[in-house]
Amino acid sequence: MQGERPVQALLFDMDNTLFDLVGAKRAACRVIIGKIGVGSPDHLFSYFLRRIRGFEDPENIRDFLHDEGVFSEETFAWCSAAYREQKLSHIEPYPGVQETLQKLAEEEYPMVLVTDAHHRDALPRLEKTGLCNLFDHIVTYDMTREKKPSPIPFLYALQRVNTGPGEAMIIGDSPRRDIAPGRELGMITVYARYGDRFSSAREDGGAHFLIDEFRELLPLLEGLREHVRGGRSPCAAGSLSP
């Protein structure tokens, strides 16, 4: 019964939590370098990590082409199109994501996706992975004009499912953008360590739990329910704290 659940709603990050966006971007960079024949995929990818432009901005490719001395509008147009197409074609859900989300939907958990991506970028990825219809709501940057770690996207998501922070769980791969603001708001936080390509091994944002596979979410939620019923401990494999 929903009344026995300590968690009444689930909030999910998208990129690198549900699928490997970093891997898809690196694959797109390999295609571009294979075509233009200068530089390296790692060097091109590093341009997307700068704070000069956004992580999604194709203008990073323009900067790279200029710095390598091979810029032309024609080359840039081809590279930008190839980047978008190849990135999307390489996006696949992590093992267990579809089955786990389907099971959670069957158990009638309200589920909201909270992403910094624009709707124009988020929707094709969700359609490509077959995950689009598994979420009750999708909160994108366009809707709040605030990016994580701002609390605004999370509060907006909670409002959509009429749930308070103390009854919600956030699952994400970023200690800074998902876990820390989730804890600050009073949500149960689950660090998707498998998707974090940028944090140090000791950095978890103060998460209550961590998972190394998406499918570990199901036993974690069951453990929390058992704890409420007065049964076994809520500690699950990989938990950071009881």
C-alpha cells in the first residue's frame, strides 16, 4: 500500500543516470575527428567541459575547428549535424533501466524526470531509449529557467506530483547538482555512482544511499518499506548510511 511507503514520489536525473550521455558524446567526437583528420577525440571532447560554453553547445565544435586551423562554415555545419546524429544514435539505456522503471510504474510510484537539458534535447533521447512514457512529468530547463543545483527544478517537480520533499527520493549521478540540493531540501538521496564520470571516488554529496547499477533501486525501496513496517534494517547493498 502507498500509505506504508516512506517514499511517495521518485525524481530522476536523466543524462548519465538513465543512459551514458558522456559515452555517446565521445563516440560522436570520434566520428568528427575521423572525418576532419586533425586533433583527437579526447581533445575535442575537452572543449565541451569548459565553462566558456554549455556542455551541450555545438559552438564548442566551432572553437575547436578554429583552434585547429581547419574552420569553414561548411565543415562546421557538417560536424554539428554529425555530432547531433551520432550522439543520439549511441544513446542506449543502462542495463535494467527499462525493466526497473516499468516495475516502479506498475507499483504506481509517481515519477518525474528533472533535467538541465532543453525539451528539444530531452525528448528525442527519451524516445530513442523508449523511456518517454514511463514518467508522469518531465521537467526541463525551458520550464523553470533554472539549472541544478538550484532547488527550483526540484520544487517544481514535487509540486507537479503534489508531494513534499520529506516524502520524495532523488536519484542522480552528480553529487553537486543532484545529491547536495536534494539533501538540502530534505529528500532521500540516491547517488548513481555508475554514471558519475567526473567526481572523485570520495565525493558523494552526502548521499543517503549509493547504487552501482540502476536495478539496485528496487531492493533499496523494498528495504525502506520493510523498515517502516518494523521489519529488517533499511540498509541495502551499497548504502552509505542507515
